Amino acid sequence: MSEENSEMKHAEQAPEAVVQTKRSFSIIWVVPIIALLIGGWLTFKAMTEKGPVITISFETAEGLEAGKTKIKFKDVEVGKVTEIDLDEALSGVIVTVEMAPGSKHYLTDKTQFWVVRATVAAGKVSGLGTLLSGAYIGVNPSTEGEKTKHYKGLEKPPLLTKGLPGQHYILEAHSLDSLDLGSPVYYRGIKVGQVVEYHFNEDAESVLIKVFVNAPYHEKVRQNTRFWNASGIDMTMDATGIKLNTQSVVSIMLGGLAFDLRQHDSPGEAAGENHKFMLYPDQKSSKEESYEIKRYYVMYFNQSVRGLSPGAPVEIKGIQVGEVVSVKLKFDQGALDFRIPVVIALEPERLDVLVTEAGEVVTGEEKEDVLKEDTSHTYDLDLRARQLIEKGFRGQLKTGNLLTGQLYVDLDFYPDATPATLEKIDGYTVFPTISAPLEQIVHRVDNILKKVEQVPFGKIGQELQGAVAELTTTLEEIKGVSGKVNEETIPKVNASLDQLQETLNGIESTLGPDSALNYNARQVTSELALAIRSIRSLLEYLERDPQALILGKEGHKK
């Protein structure tokens, strides 16, 4: 018992135990931490190495597949299509593309995207490799412009000239005609470039065509160079015959352009990048001078103007001095009459030499200065025009080509012309005119025919018959008087009377209503009238269809 008490006492005297938790790192956490670090590093690496994501809009997704279609530049993969969706308006598709790392610096608003498919254009076959590998999206990168992530894809592949030696030029034309991307550009019959782009100008009134001329031929493009449309065949007809001109068979089928200096022009300064030129419709018009001074007049013609069109030449003694601006039809309700006002533009700069009123001979720039000074004095111009009109200066329509029936306005002096005065209508000075040569011939034939028809052949025959009857009565009276004459004169008088009777009978047989002479006269008169009517019909037919003079009536029908 005492032992138990001693043990209890000893236990009560012992110190109280304190429990402490030991903190130590467990090796079991090493693997998750390492996995977390690796995952974070991989995520950071993927985020930093991932290329930019952009969107491209197209009208259709033909040939494109998400996860398969690639983006290529010079056959090098620079991205991949990741997603294809319809746009909100359901008018096209939105293609999401993940570009390659490092492509961010050339993703500007100047960069172009398009779908490459197998195509045939401008005589060239391209994209045949896509028949096996499938379509891909081509890119034309550009570091110029502002950064963007949204693009509108091109429906037609552009022609890439970046980095090629040469220069671009801008041509302004009224219409595109038969030109297209890749249409050739010729210099003296040799292909030296091509059309790379075209679009409307800001107000959509003209077409801007961008061409690229390869080096070293771009050095031939000067600031005074003329570009013209070389598509198709240029045909001209003149006194030497028919001339055909074309650059090549390719330009006939696919269109093309050409450029050169005019024959007597000295080379100007070199044209720089994107220098702007006017595109002429053909080679002939590219050789023509451009004139600043124009004086407008109006002419009224009282005849058919079929074959007269705007652009027709106005000539003086066979030399062009202007052109027709417009041909219109005017109806006067008060007079119930139709009139044809033809507006012409005279170009005095076409004069090579000018002799002033003081007798001074001027040419070149001095001539242009004199003409510009005259243009500013309207009174002097009207006075000079009035003086020309008083001398018989008139306008007249003439046939320029018998085959086509084209007309032109000819100016010349006609001293016998009807006097005319200078007047103004609707702001234009009215220039007097005379009828065309065919119209004058028809008018004269009409006058002759009217005079012939007015000859009273029937009345003349009746008067002849009356004269014969009166003469017969006189003879009878003479016979009655002769009975009272002595017998010595009777035989002689009777012989004379018999002879006179025979003469009168002959006159009656010759001039009577049934005589051969009267019949022949009527016959000749009728045939003459028919001949004059035929001539008038022929002249009217030739006026309507002048080429019949060469081709004939049957040939024209064929």
C-alpha cells in the first residue's frame, strides 16, 4: 500500500508533458510542383511563340477547309485556317487564320490576301498545283500602312511585282474596254510589261489602270510619252488604200497597251514611280496634238445629216481645223419646222503660220500668244467672222468616204452664195451654210424638169392646125377672085395655086396632129421627162447610199 502511495506521489510530482507538431517538407509534393512549373512554362512559351490571329472576309469559301487550308507566300507556309463562319449578313464568309510567329510586322492594311485556284487568264495558266493539293490563301505582305487584324480578301489574284526591277505607272481612261489583269504592255512591238491593277477613280467617272514596265524599258517612259489601247485591229482607209495595224495576236484576243514618243517629239524628263498618263483609245489619236484654244459655232443644215457624227472633222481646203461637237434635232412649234443645229469647235492652234493684220508672220509660241490675245477680244472675233461671211465664207456638208457614207464639214469661199448676216442663237455664233453638191444638182434637175413640163406642146399643135386652116380659107378666096381675071393670067395663077396647095398639103402633113414630126416631138418630150426623173432618182439614191457608186446596187444587198 505504501508502495502504491509512493508511486502516486511520485507521479504527481513529475512535470506535465507538452505535445509539439513537427513541421517538415514532404517529398510527396515535389512532383506536383514540378508539373505545375513545367505547365506554366509551356503555357508561357506557347503564348509567346503563337502567331497573331486575323480574320479575312471572302464572298465564298470554295476550296477552303478549317484546319487544312494553308496561308502561303512564295510557296512558304506562313499560317493556317483555323475556323470558317458565315458573316452576320449571310453575304459572305469570315475566315479565321492563325499566322506564323514573326508575321506581325507585315500585317498592315496594305497587305493583300486572296484564294489561289487553278485559273486561265490573259493567256496564262496558273495554280495547277491546287488541283492535287487543294486551294490555299496567298498573301502579298507589306510593311507600309497601319496595323490591323481584319482584311477583305481579293476575288482575283493580283500580279506581284514587288521587288522586281522596273516601275509602276497610272493610266486614266474612260473605260476598261478589253483590258484585264495581265494584259501585255508593248514598246515598239516587244512586250515590256503588264497590267497589274485597275479600279475606278474617286467619283467613278473614269478608270485608273496600273501598269508595270520591266527594267530597263521603264527608262523609255518619259513624261511626254503617249500610252494607247492596242487591243484589236486598227484599220484606216485613205487615198493610198486600206491599212491594218496591230501589236500581236495576243493583243487582238486578250487586249493590250502600247507606248512610245510621237515621231517629232524630243524625250522629256524621266517619269517617276506612279506617274499619271492619259490613255488614248488608239494609236492614231495618240499622235494628234492637244489644243487648248477652241472657238465654238453652230451651223444649221436643211438636209439629211446621216453620216455626220460628233468627232467628224471640220476642214478648210482638205486640212482639218476643228471637229464636230454635237448633232441635234430641233423642232420649232411656232413655225412647225425641224432644224438641225450642228455645233463645231474650231481650233486655231492648228494653223502653222499666222499673218497678222499688220503683215507680220508669226509662228510657234509667238503665234499662240497672238491667238490667246485674240480669243480674249470677242468683238474682234465677231468682226473678223462677219468679214469672212461677207466674202462668201460658208460651211457645207461633203462625203468623206463613199463606202461608209461618213460626212464632214467643209469651209470654203463661195462668192456667188446668198448674202448672210452674223447672228447668235443660244450663245453660239451662227455660221451660214450652203447645200451639198448633190443637193444642188437635184435642185437644178428639178428646175429643168419643171420648165420642160411647163412647155405647152398640145397648145402648139392646136395653133399649127389653126394656121393651116386659115391658110386654106385664104386659098379658096384667091381661087374665087381668080375667076374674074382675064384668060391670059388664069393658067399662070392656077399653076401657082396648085403649087401653093401642094406646099400647104406638105406643111399640113408635116405639122398636123397626126404628123410624124408632131408625134416625134411628143415622144422626145416624154422620154426627156423620164430621163430627168431617172437622174433625180439616181442622185437621191446616191445621196442616201453613196457606196452603191462603187459596190453597185446588187453588191450592196449582198
